[in-house]
Amino acid sequence: MESNKWVSCSVQEALSVLKTSQNGLSSDESSNRLKIYGLNEIKEKEVGLLNLLCKQFQSPFLYFLVFAALLSLAVGEHINFFVILSFIFFNVFLSFYQEAKANLALKHLKKFLKFTTKVMRDGNVQSIDKTLLVPGDIVLLETGNIVPADIRVIESKNLFADESVLFGESIPVAKIADGETEQRDVSEYKNILFAASTVVSGSGIGVVVATGKNSEFGEIEKLVSNISRESIYARELAKFSKIVLVLAVSTILLIFGMNVWIKGGANFIDFANFFIVLLVGIVPEALPAVVTFALSQGALALAKENVLVKRLSSIQDLGDIEILCSDKTGTLTENILILEDVFAENKDECLFKGLLSSSYLKNKTKPISGFDSAIFNYSKQDLISKVEDFKLIAENPFDPVKMQSSVEVQNEKGEQFLIVKGAAELLLNSCSSFLKNYSKESIEKELNKFGQNGRRTLGIAIKKIDNDSKKLEYLKDLQFIGFFIFYDPIKESAKETTTLAATLGVKIKIITGDAKDVSCAVAKDINLISDDSLAVVGKDLENLSQEDFAIACEKYAVFARISPSLKYKIIESLQAKYEVGFLGEGMNDTPALKAANVGIAVEGAIDVAKDVSDIILLKKDLLVLIKGIKEGRAIFSNINKYIKVTIASNFGNFYSMALISLLFPFLPMLPIQILLLNLLSDLPLIAIATDSIDLEELQKPKLNKLSASIFLILIMALASSIFDFIFFGLFYSSGVDRLRTMWFILSTFTEVALIFSLRTTHFFARATRPSSFLIGISAFTILTAIVLPFSFVGQKLLFFVRPLPKDIWIIVMLGICYFVVSEIAKQLYYFFANSRKRNRVLS
């Protein structure tokens, strides 16, 4: 971008060069320029189908299967080679299909996230998609906007921009309209607003000078690269996978060494077959498919609940939330302010000053702001008409720290007045005169009374000013003329929200800029608190020690009159012990959104809030988010079920085969049979993604970690091995082919039984009912395992023999006994584990 050209020229010169005016472009001219300059966008690097397919081959388990297939080919086991290869591509295709389907759905949903900007088109203010901006467009900017293109400022009012995303400077930069003659570095330009910077205060008008890839933002390559983030769960899963593989390979080499030592010498072909058998047996081949299937189904389910995740791994982060911090407005209440009454000596005067301090004086259209709109709707037409007799001199936008805004107006006589409105209890501190027969203290009592009834108040004060008073502390010695009383109806879903959150063990904390009384009234109405002792105001937190501050953050459920910096500190303090989610939408929410473990914005949030968030709610309702947390926990609980079951089962078979190889002169199961066993058992394991969840697993996500289940997995693997040895004792003399056939059937039976045991911490009959899909697939799996040895394919290609009726009954009895023993072992494990937890709590 030729920045110097626009920096050094005057406003009129810039407009002239761009062939535009302060009235903006015409619709026809903007369309013509759009054809020349193209859309105002820098396209993200999209993950194509080919890249998505290649991604499916990045699992370490898959690498070991590929190695096993190549080893089979090297030793002449062509059937094994093609079967293993087919199995690899089956899992890859399943993962690819599910992820592609989810990505397509998410891409479609992102179309609802429109970033708009206000422009002058055809002489009128219009709101358009930012991608339609062209050089020469006149853009109107205000606090919270992300600058949509490189813009030459032509008018500014207290305009400050955060350009840290481009230049690393964290201090906001003042922006002015004057031309500059001094040569400066691009980061020091005062009259250029750069694309991707953020308006942090004030307002301004500017003309677009560069869009898309031609902007300064477009020239900084690192800002347009799409950086992917890996979730904590994904990293833990990868680490867990590597540990399993290292353990498996170490055991194989150890058993091989013991075979050489015991039997003397080793045949390479025999060892290769043995290696293939063990490797295929231990690898949870379907893990990538199960994870992708569960995440994809979860993303689609969340989308139906109007929750949009920017990346699939965000679902885990969402499910991990233990404390959810949110404002109440719009999420627990309807965010429809209704003016109920005016507390003043002269209600009409108070209403009139409220109209003068609204955007109506400037735009002559109905105000958009909730308070101003409610005042406008309440006022009579003759009062509204009197506003025409005044003109706006200056305005100061809402300050989230002082909780107030102000305007300077002038009447027909030339008299100037300062009108300040904001948080009434704070505004009183700047006033020296009050309502007739009322002192500051008595007004505060009235405010408190309305606050306790769940009403919101807005104070208003005035002062006659002149040029000399502006140089002094003119926000002091104001005249308090009254306050407005509003109410915001509670959402119908609010009570259901808090009830469901309590069931899930999610603590909701309201962090708001509103008064304590108003906030408490809402919290009581939705059963979040029972009395005011669980609420605190910001000023009571500011001087606490770090330790006391942390205690207060845990104790209180309602935080009122909280500044942006204090909001950030609260989130940071809670994160020391909990996974914290924060729901925000305004400029003052962005520090907390960045700090939270999970930043959540609503669809109507300001640009910068949506940009820094991980998750976006397409419907502004806290119930939607709580349901999303429930869905996230269910998804990862089911993924963990798969891992526990498959590792326990595979390790049981793995160690059984490893030890039996020292005693038997043959392999107890052929590689092709093990692959088929894994394929059959993986069908119900994949179906686990649809399973129902016990309430305890939804309540305590931290207790549902893999590391907490390692000892249980080892116990179940040991139980499986014991029954394997009982089986070998019964069938050793029946012949090699019959032993392999019956062990295949038993292994299928026990793996399915293990699913129904480990899917819950309860006794299986008292647990939540399994999903119908899981029951159906499990029945199909067992039936297939029994029927297959009777078929031509099973006997000729898979080397099974026809089972005898008595053999089937023995297998059924062993399977039932195994299930009973597994249930007893599981119940004993959880009994002692819970006893240890209770003892730790008591101590």
C-alpha cells in the first residue's frame, strides 16, 4: 500500500483522488469498483478434501498397521497383506467421511456469521457485509468495531485504535483527520486506520483507501496464515497412544527374546508371523475413526442446538467447563428494556434531558440503545418535537469504568448544557445539588428499594457550562434531576438453565456492570442464589489480598459493578482451580474472553469479541450453552469408553498370546483371524459414540480422564487373560483349527461383554439403558461371530472349522462367567477407589 500518499494529503485531496465525497459512493459505482478491486477479504487457507484425506494417515497406530501389512507381504502372507490393507482403508475412509461431513456442515453454518460495517451509500447510512467494501467507500466506525479495511480518517471524536495485532504495540493509538508532512514509520501513522485493528474508544468517519490483499494487513503474511490449535485432549490422546505402542513393541521384543532363550534359535518367518499377530492384536485401529465420528456427530448435534464450534477440538474444551461466567443481560433476561417510571420532581424535564442525551438529537431517528429506546418509547410526541430546538456540540461515549456517558448541547439562545447519565449511585458522587426534599442518602435508599425489586435505574444530571468551565473539572458539581426505572423480563428458559447447570455440576457466576440489587433480584428469580450474601460489588474486591481475592471469587455467585480489568482478574483467579468458560459480547469483555479456557461469544457480539472466541452461540440463550456443555461431556465420555474397553480387551489378548507362545508350538490365532476379530469388535465400539451417559460422568468431567482408569484397565486385562488360559486348558487337546475357531468366538463374546460392563461405573442392570444402536450392533456382532465358522467363507478363506454344539455352550458359559467376574472386579475397584476419596476428604 502506498501509505505515504494518503498520510500526507488532506481530507479533500484524498476524497478527490478516490473520486468520492462524504456522501459516499452510489450503488452503481460501488458495484463497478467491486468488479475492479474484488471482494474485501483475505481468503483463509481451506483444508481441501485431499489434505483431509492425508490427515487420516497421521495416526501412529496406522503406521504400525502399514508396517504389519508390508511385513506380511515380505514373508509371502499375501492374504494377510490384502486384509490388513483393506482394514486400514476402511478406517481411513470412515474417519475421512465423518470429518468431511462435519467440516461441510460447519462451513455452511459459518455463513450465518456476517461481519457488517456501516457505510454511506447513495447519501444514506447502510449496513453492508464488510467483504463488499471498495476504495472510496465512506465508513462509520465506533467503539468495538474491527476496522474492515485500510481507512484514511476524515473525522474523529476521541478515536483510539488498538494496532497490537499488526505492530505489537499494546498502547492504543489516537487517530486524527489532519494530514501529516513529517515522514514516519507506517506504525506511527495518525490518520490511517489499518485493517484488523480495533476501535477501543470514540468514533470516527473515514474513506477506504485499500481493501483485501492490498491492505497493510494483507501484506503481513503471518496474519493471514491459518494457525491450527490442538486441544489438550488430543495431546493427551497422542501421548497415551505412544505409550501403548512403546509398551507393545517392548513386550514383543521381550517375548521374542524369551522364545529364543527357552526354545533355542528363532525362525524369521515364524517370528514375523508372531510379530504381525501381536501387533495387529494390540493396535486399537478404530481409535481415529471413533474420535472423528464422535466429534463430528457432536459438532452436528451442537449445531442443531445453535452452538457453533470454530474447530472440532473445541467440543472437548466446552465439555470441560466447570464454572461458566456470564453477564445476565440477554442470556438470562430478554434484553428488552421497558421504562416503567421516572423518579423526579419534574418527570417531563427528566425525560426531555434523557432525549437530548440520546442519539435522537444527532440522527433524528429512533435510538437503537436499549435505555435510549425505552425513554423514547415512553415519551410523548410533543416532548420529542422540542428536541429540534437544540443542537449537539460534543459527546463522550459510554465509559465502562466510570459507568457513564455525556453530551454537550446548546439551545436557541446559545446557552450550553452538560447532560450526564449513567449508573445513578456513582453519578450521585459527582453531584452537589439533588432533588427537592431529597438528600444524596435518601436518593440512594430509593435506588436500593427499586434495585431489590429487580429494577434497573439510570441517573441523569445536568450543568450549565461555558468555555471557561470546560477547562475546569466540569464533571463535578452537577445537578441531579432524577433517575429512570427500567425492567428487563426474565427469559422463560432461565430457571431450566440453572437447574440443568446444577445437575451437570457447572457453577454459573454472573459478572455484570449492573447494580448489586438488580443483579441479585435476577439471580434470586432464577434460583441461582437464595440471599444477597452470595453477591459482591467490585469496590469490595479491589483492595483484597491475592489469597482473599481468590476465596471471594470462589464464594460469590454474583459480581456487580465490575470493571473490565476486574472481570479479567476474576477469570484469571478462578482458572487456578477450575476450567472456566466466559460468555461475552462487548468490547469490555474481550480481555476476559481471551483469558478464559473457553471464550464464548453470541452471534450479535461486536466483531472483536467474535474474533477472539472459541465458540459462538447463534442464539443468545444460556440454556443453549449449558446443553452444549452437556453434549461435549457426553461425547468425550463415550470416546473414553472406547479407549478403556479396547485397551483392556486388546492387552488381555496380547499378553495371553505372548505368554502362550512360550508354551504352544503354534500361533493361537492367525493374523487374518485377529484382524476380523478387531473389525467385528470395533463395530459396537464405534457405536459407543451414540451411547447414553450416566449422570456422574456428566457432572464430573475431571474424573472421566484416561489416567484415572489405568488401574481398572489393567484389572480387566488380567481378568481377560485368566479366562483365556481357562479356555486353552479346555480346548488345547481339541486341535489347532478348532482351538482358533472357538477362541475367536469367545474373544468376540468377551469384548462385547466388556463394553456393557465398562460403559458404566454402576452395576450394569442399574445403569442408564444403552442406546438402541449399540444393542443392535452388539447383537449383530455376536451372531456374526457364531455363524461365520459355519459358512463357506469362514472355512475356506479364514481357516475356521465347524463348531460342535457343546463347544458353543462352553463358550457361552465362559462368556457369562467372564462378564460376572468383570462386574465383580469393577464394583470392587470403584468401592475401594471411592473409599480412598472419602478418606482423603475426611482427612
